[in-house]
Amino acid sequence: MGLPQFLDIEFAATATGYLPTAMAWSLADGRMKTVVVTPEDDWLPDDPDDHELDLTYLQEQGAPALDVVQELSEDLGDTTVFVDGLDPDESLLEWLFESLGRPLPFEVTTVDRLIHGVDSGELEDWRRELMVTHGLEPQLPESGVYALLLLARDAGLIQGMEAGEL
């Protein structure tokens, strides 16, 4: 059996809602993937003043949304993926897949469903402490995923790893 899998999405607000701009997820072997998402043209508001997106960066550095959805499906399909529960990760994933006419092939739930005996406020404090201790940048999705992996390790859910091994 593999390790618990985690996902974090960074997003930008627009006049019509939120758009995923970058995401990271962990694989069953503990490796991590990260990607910048190039928005589809029909996702963008007509008025450029209705969003704070750096479209040049997203178009130059990003992967097409369909490619991201296919990779997520291959890597995470038929599993439960855990998110921190602080951001609208679940709704962003559902929206991303639906906007491309694809079903979401994995279950998404919050990390408090994985780590028992600790309420969500304590988990968030613990996660925040891990981010500070390890010098992680909170706005980077890979930092969010790494912090969740550390939480799982420290909670004893990643067997065979000592505190310094992740």
C-alpha cells in the first residue's frame, strides 16, 4: 500500500469566481508533481481589469488544462486525495474537471479525515508550524503538499520513516 496522497491548488480570484493557476500533488511513493495551469480562453472574464492574472506567465510556463486533468486522472484516479481544507481545493477540482467535460476520478476530502484525534484548528496550527520550521513558502502549492506529508509522517501514518527522513 502506498502513502496517503495530498493535493494543493493555488488560485486567482476573478469577477466570476476562482481560477486554478498552479497545483501540486503527491504520488503513492511520496514523490511530488507540480504544474502551472494555462487557463482556457473561455475561463477568463471579458474585461482584463476583472482579474489579477499574469496571463503571460501562465501561458509561457503553464500546461494546457486538459493535459493537467489527464495527468491528475492517471496519477490519482481511484484513490482518496487529501487537502488542507483551508482553500476551495475541492470545488476548484470539480470545476476544472467539469469545465473540460471530465468526471473527477478520485475522491477529495480534508486531512482531518486522515489524521484522527486532532481537530481542524489544531491541525492547521501544526501545519503552519511545520511550514515555518521547514522554511516553506505558503503561496507555493508544493509547500502545502510537503507540509501535509510532514503532518502524516509526524502523525505516524507514514510507516518506516523517522522524523528527519521526509
